[in-house]
Amino acid sequence: MKKRLSLEEYAAGIRSGNRVVLSQAITLVESALEADQALASQLVQAVLPHTGQSIRIGITGVPGVGKSTFIEAFGKMLLDLGKKVAVLAVDPSSQLTKGSILGDKTRMEDLALDKRAYIRPSPSGTTLGGVSGKTREAMLLCEAAGFDVILIETVGVGQSETAVKNMVDFFLLLMLSGAGDELQGIKKGIMEMADMLVIHKADGDNLEAAQKAKSNYQNALHLFQENLKNWSPKVVLASSVSGLGLNQIWSLVLDYEEKVKFSGFWEAIRSEQRLDWLEDQVQELLGRAFLKNAQVQQLLREEKPKVKSGELHPGVLAHRLMDLFLN
Amino acid sequence: MKKRLSLEEYAAGIRSGNRVVLSQAITLVESALEADQALASQLVQAVLPHTGQSIRIGITGVPGVGKSTFIEAFGKMLLDLGKKVAVLAVDPSSQLTKGSILGDKTRMEDLALDKRAYIRPSPSGTTLGGVSGKTREAMLLCEAAGFDVILIETVGVGQSETAVKNMVDFFLLLMLSGAGDELQGIKKGIMEMADMLVIHKADGDNLEAAQKAKSNYQNALHLFQENLKNWSPKVVLASSVSGLGLNQIWSLVLDYEEKVKFSGFWEAIRSEQRLDWLEDQVQELLGRAFLKNAQVQQLLREEKPKVKSGELHPGVLAHRLMDLFLN
């Protein structure tokens, strides 16, 4: 078993902004060991009064859209404005692809080197529920450590976006010009979740196409109903090379914060997210306890093949498994 | 408690094709009473050897696309070909909207009156997992009752499509011409699931626009990778008024069946679906047992508001709830 700090040491280190302790604490959160998880829960609870002050921004887009360069450029601009920025990632596939996003920290070299920034690659977890729970805990630890803006990166492939949407205040979708959204593999459902579309790489020869894409997307967004938050998604051109749009994006985020806090939805959404998290956690723990049960395992081994072949009704086996588990 | 038949009476009635008994059996399947559910599971198990012979077709599309008229016209054509047709529905929202699909049987009057057809509206269930489990059981009962083709209708709004996709052999998406898919609210993810796009209402003044839409969709589909099944989605024009396309759709379905059975994917997909079903069922039962626990209920009542307000870490409460539940 790895060496662990005490609860007090973790909490004090985090509160003092010690990045080494923060990293160790996030490692604790990501641990699969039960003793670690119990300590991690206590730690999050201990720092809870010091969380919630940041702006949480989810950033998605398909591979190739330039998420890392965007986050680096946007993050550096935030540092220049005096903000402290943490970057986290959610990628349920990372245990297979060995860290497809944020895995290579050198992609954000400048940001990684700055003391006011903190970059953490995706945790490896067995399920999306597991991964997103860990990312939420890491996010709270970063807030307790004094980070003002949390950027949460996700891959643009579906499920993980919903998970990220459920943990952030603002959801930003990066797009490319010149390609239909079909080409970009963006699911319409993700476009509907976005508070902002950013047409990225709007520079050089791309600029004209980006401008055209912008008006196309603006038209498309008009078709969506204005959402409950009373915020209509914005479309912005941006370039991580020229810096175009980065300031505008941030000022729109602040605009959003003001409006949505005023309407009361900011806190309402966060409350909903906490309850979602509770539900995710319970489901995760229930599933884990169930699969750890030796009798369940044995019956599954024996009978699952019969379900697979169509010989045994899944409902019958599910009830038998439950009887074993509950008694 | 309502009067129930015996297991043998249900099974015999279903096997003889008695539609009244079939309906009673499906009511049993849909019951929330535990005694009913146990009997329902046994019943499904008892008829299991007589299931699996039908072709299961999922049909989706947004409201207004003409799902009911299509199913009526397509169903009648199948009857003319000597097939027995059952129509089921999955609509997780139906308990709120009071049966938005198939609720009004008169919409499929002709089909409903025919003895070789069977129409069953959406069950009301508390969760999508619950609803889809019931629909799967109803589907097996229909197969045991001798129906050759099962049409499963769903509303075009997202989650329920995935549930239906996971229980059918062939997934058909109804579209309208003249409207971009943005306008139709169709999520790209659903288009990717489809084995066939049907441009519906391709008649009268609409025909030309429908033809144009067909080639647009064919182009769009080329962008998707050919799926594992070695089947590229087809685009077909259809009219429930003129009958255009109905025969072609059926012959493509048979073509699909032949190809996918030959490649072994037909059975492979069904095996996967059975394991998915097992997992859904276990999750459903676990969640239900959890929420029925009196101590869990009490702690939730007391502590959930603290989670909601951000005072208590969801992970801490989840672990405390699990301790109560497991001990």
C-alpha cells in the first residue's frame, strides 16, 4: 500500500495551494482501494466549505478540432487576467487508449509550467460513472486549492459529454469551419447541450469559411428553443494562433454567469448536479457491491451463458441473483 | 388483487394464439406487484423455447412524421403477405403525457381490427429500464403467440431509441422531406443507429422534395463508416397513402436478415441484447430494492437536502446509504 498523508495533512496542503499535495490528494481520490476511497470521501467533505467558488467550464469537440491548443491559449489568457486555472479531463475510454486526452502533458507545455495553472490527465476508471465521480471530486479539491476557473476537457464521442455537462456551469463546443457537422461527427444532442459554439482555427485561409460557418450555426441554433436558463447559445470565432475570440469567449462566460446567477438558475443547476452525483454514486457502489459478492459471481459464471444463448430468461436470472445478493 | 390465470393457463392460451390471454399476460408482465412479476418471469421462461422466430423491427421518428399511419400501412401490407404482425411501443414519457404514442388505438383502426394483428400501447413504468424490460417480455410473449413480425414504435427523442435499438434486429428511422434534420429534431446519433432511413409522405407535391432528400441522406450516410454487420443503411421513399416503397422496405428487411444471418451477426447481436437485458434488469432490481429499504429512505429524507445545498458531499452520503443497505 502506498504511503498516504493524514486527512489533516491533505486538507491543509490543499488549502495552502500546495500543488504536490493536491496531486497526491487527487491520486487518493482516483484510487480503487476501499480504504483510500473512504479517506478521499472524508477529505472532500472536509474541504467542502471551501469549494463552489470557481467557474466550471466543460470543453468538448472531436479529435482534431484543437482542444489542447485551445485550452492552452485560453488558459494562458486567463492567467494573464490574474486567474488561477485548473484543467481536468473526462475520458471513459482512457483505460483502453492509455490516455487519449491530456495524456501527453507536453501538448500544453506553457500552461503546465505556470505555477498558477494545474493540469491533470484523465483518471482511469472502470466505468463512466466511476470516472466522472472521480473527476467531480478532483474538481472540488482544485476549488479548495484556490483555482478560479476549472476547465474540464472531454472527447467528442457521446456519453462523456453528458457526464461533463452534469458537472459544469458552462458547456463549450469546439467546431471546425469548412466541414459540415456530419463530417465532424458531432451529435446534434451535443450541440443542443452547448452554451457556446466556438469555431476554432479561424485564422489565415480558414477565416472566411469560419465566418460562413458562424452564420450557418447561428441559423441552426435559432431552431432550438431557448432553454430554461434564458440563455441562447452564442457562436464565436476563435484562433489559438492569433488569439482571436479568446477575450470575447471569456467575457461571454462572465455575462452568462451574471445572467444565470441573477435568474437563480446557477444555484438551481448546481443543486440538481449534486443530486445527480448522489444517484450516480449510489448506482456505482451498488453495482460494485453486487459484482463483488462471491455467490453472485458464481451464479453468474454458471448461468450467464444460458442467458446469452437464449435458454434462460434474463428476468429469471436477475431475480435469482438479487435473492442471493439480498440474503 | 386482480384475478390471475395460472402459469399453465397463460402459457397454453398464448401458445394457442388466444389474443385475450396474450393481453392478460402482457398486463401481468406490466404489473408493478412483486407476485405478478415473479409469475411473469416464470411465464416468459416457460414460453422461451417458442420465442425468437420473428423479425423484430424498431421504428422511430419525430412526432408528425407519420409513425402510426406508416405502421398501419406497412402492417397491412405484411398481413396481405400472410404475416402475423404485433405492434408494441416504448415511451418512457407516457406516464406523464398519458400515452403519447399508440395511446389512441383508433389511429390504427384497420390494423387493430384484423385478427392477424395485435396492437399494444406503451406500458407505464417508472423508469426507462422498467419500461423497456416490460416491452422485451411482451415481445417474447407475442413471439410465443405466433407473431412473425414485431414492430416496436418509439418516440424520436433520444433515450428510448437506444433502448429499442437494443431489443430489435432492424432499426428503421422515418424522416420527412423538405426539412433539414435540424428541423426534424433528429439527433445524429439516432441516424447512425438506423439500418434504414425512410423518407415518409413521399406523395403528391412532396415527391420531388422527397427524391432530393433521398440523395442528400444517401450522401450523408456515406460519411458514416460501414458498420460491423457489413450492412450499409438504405434510404427509401415511402408513402402510406399511395403505398410507395412499402414492398421495397420489406424486401430490404429480408435482404438484411439473410445477409446478417449468413455473417453470424444476427445471433451475435441477439446474444449481446440478452446480456444487456440481464444488466438492465439487475440494475433496475438493485435500484428498486435500495429505495424500498426503510432505513435508506429515512437517511435520504434527512440528508438529501444537505447534499442538494452543497453542505454534504454526495460521496459521503452514498457510502453511508450503502452501509445501511448492505447491513
